Amino acid sequence: MATLTEVQSSPTLSNDEILRYSRHLIMPEVGMEGQLKLKSAKVLCIGAGGLGSPLALYLAAAGVGTLGIVDFDVVDYTNLQRQIIHSTSDVGRPKLDSAAEKLKAINPFLNIRKFEARLASDNALELFRQFDIIADGTDNFPTRYLVNDACVLTGKPNVYGSIFRFEGQASVFATELGPCYRCLYPEPPPPGLVPSCAEGGVLGILPGLVGVIQATEAIKLILGKGDPLIGRLLLVDALGMKFRELKLRKNSDCPACGTHPTIKKLIDYQEFCGIRGEEAIAEATASDIQVEELKKRLDRGDDLFILDVREPHEYQICNLGGYLIPVGDLPMRVNELDSSREIVAHCRSGGRSAKAVNFLRQAGFKKIHNLAGGVLAWADRIDPSMPKY
Amino acid sequence: MAKIHIPTPLRQYVSKQPSVEVKGSTVGEALHGLVSQHPDLRRHLYTEEGKLRAFVNIYLNDEDVRYLNKEATAVEDGDNISIVPSIAGGTSLASAGG
């Protein structure tokens, strides 16, 4: 029997809340006890984007008492294909404001805490300590490793989800006895070997699938029910509609959570993950050509060879009439290029073509430029009728 | 013959196939068979020194080969080998490339 003081310090449900959560309350796995656990729970969502949208919407609806969101981005038109917490009229608004409004509309009992900041080594630990569970839905390796290490250091479980094109991964990392992200991947891939969503694309419904799996795991951890994804990596293949599961083990040599950890504080994660990529881009900048200059030179009839290093399906969206060799095919197809001609390489926004320029320069090409800003800059500054994507 | 499952980011190096059938009595032999059929894949799986890259995990069925016999783990007909690279897609919190 609970004493009177315990009862007073615990949360209770109002009659409105009891009605709202009635489909939970009549389930033995949740019940009043579980619903009160949800109300006391504090979950931090890293990002209010593709994964964060369904995750936050369902956690809010389910009655999680406190939802923190870290984001500093504004809603972009290209987000709407998958980030269902934001509406067309929200384009240009901070994602935090747009998300908070939708969540409050779904559940006015929700306590929302907005953190408009870039999650970084100097704020992560203090922030994580204020929550029970961290839900990681970011799109880059430095933040993945930062979230993992901060979860291990603060002892908070990391409900993990990740997506690429039509494949997803989900797991629960950094619980007391289970493995962490570094047990699985001790170090990140070098930049350039793994394309980002902006380069590779993502099927719009996939973050829905994976984000809802994350929400499910967060709810199970709060309730202490079921069999969480601890020590298991769930692989989702939306194209084949196959779910596979791999065993994960806690690595006793893990630098973060092993028996003799070497990571005792947060490090510089950009440096840990990104040095080579930044060098590649810096090297290419020396030979950048601006869209205005390219237009002028084409108009006066200069002999320029336009090399488009995007994928064929991107070429169909819009193009500058260039010769198409996807950046991944360049090593095989480099003999199709004439090194005596002046070449201007371009992609969507300039990242892939910078890599292509570096590659071609190493292959002996001297007269080669990177079109700064790619076809996006061309659409913005030269030809407003060209579609952007 | 064992089946090697190719994850989406690497399919561009194996003519877009989701899986490739290879011969080999160990995981290492099967992977070498795979990269000799598809040489462009090699630098994504192996370092210049010929070691498997640290961010590429290899599973035999549902078990990480690091906890079996690593690349010497025996492979039987009908086994499934999975390449599980790290992917980071999700919400853009930092500038994305491309």
C-alpha cells in the first residue's frame, strides 16, 4: 500500500485525461499504473524532422508527460514529403515552433520543452540529464556518435533509428546491460563513402515506419513491458517489405561502454568524423566557377564541356544539357572524357562535383572547374523556370 | 553457395542487385569472391592494406562474425551473409552534402 505522501507526490489523471487515455487504461499492459508512468516520463527527441515527426506525434498522443525537442532548422519545402508534423503553411518557420503547435493541438496536457540549438559537446550532457530517454533521429555521423557517447556518459537509453532510401535500422542502445552504437560501429565511415539523404534520397514513408518503431520502443521502455530492441538491430527493407533482425553484443573493448572505456568526456565529433570531407571540398574551391560566369562564357561560345555527375533520374528532373556520368561511375568511365578540353563539372548543389573534380585532377585533368552551387544555383540566379529539388 | 545481402548504399557497385550468390567455404573467401566479381566494391569493404573496414559489419545469418571466427568463420550452403554498414539518415541537424 502506498503511503499518503507518496500518493500526493505522484501524478494523477484528471477525468479528461482518463477519458482521453481510456483505450490504454483498459489494457492490462498499460492500465492506470502504466499511464501514470507515461505521464511522469520525459523523452528528448533529437530533431523534429523525418523520424522525429511520427515519433513526437505518437508520444504526445500516447500521453508522455514531457517531450523535449532539439532542433534549430526551419521548415523547408522539400521537408514536406516526409516530415508530417509540418504543414505547407509552416515553410520558413522554425521547426520547433511548428512541431510544438501540432503537438499541443493533439494533446494540451503535454509539457513541451523546446531547445533551439545545435546539439553539441558543450550542451549535450546537461540536456540529457534532464530526460529519461533520448530518441536519436539525426542524419549525420558526428551527431550519431555525440548522442551515443552522451547517452553512455549520462546512463540514458538511446532509442535509435536511421534511414537511407528505402532501408532503415532501429535499436535501443546504451542501456545498462546492452550494447551501445560504438559496440556496433567503433568508428564512422570516411566522408564521401556513405551518401547522405540529400544525395541519396529517402522514400517518404520510411521515416514513418522507423519513427513509429522508435516511438514503440520508447513507450515499452517507459512501461517496462515487452521485449525491447536491446541487443538487437532491426533492419527494415521497405521495398521488399522484409524485417530482419541481427544480434548485437556488448563489446567489452568498446571505447565508450566497455570494461576499460577511453571516452570519459565528449570530444570534437566533427573532427572525429569529418576532416577528410572538408579537405576535399576546400581543395575544389580553388577551381570553382560561378553560374554567372558559366552563363557568360557559354553565351559567347567558349568551348566548355559540361559534365553532369548526378544520377540519371536527377538528370530527368532538370539539366544543363551536360554529359552525364554519375560520380560513382567516374573511375570506370573516365576514358570517355577528353582531358584537352576545358571541363565544368556540376551536380545538384556542388558537393558531389567537388569530389569528381578532385578525382579528375588526381587522374591528370588540368582544365577542370566545379560549378559552385550546382543546378540549384543555376535555377536561383540564371534560369528561374528550372525546377529545384 | 551462400547469399550475400547487399545494403542499399552499396548496390550501385554490384549492378544494383539486392543480393549476390557466391562460393567460398569461409566468410572471407565469400567476400573475396564478391569483390573479385565486383571490383568497385573493394574499397568500400576493405582498407588499402586489405583489412575489412571498421564501419562495415559482416553477419553470418543473425550473428556478427566478430563473435564467431571472424573472416575464417565457416560458411555452409544456403547461409546468408549480410553486409551492414552504418547509415546516418534522418533529420537534418547539420549541413548535408550533395
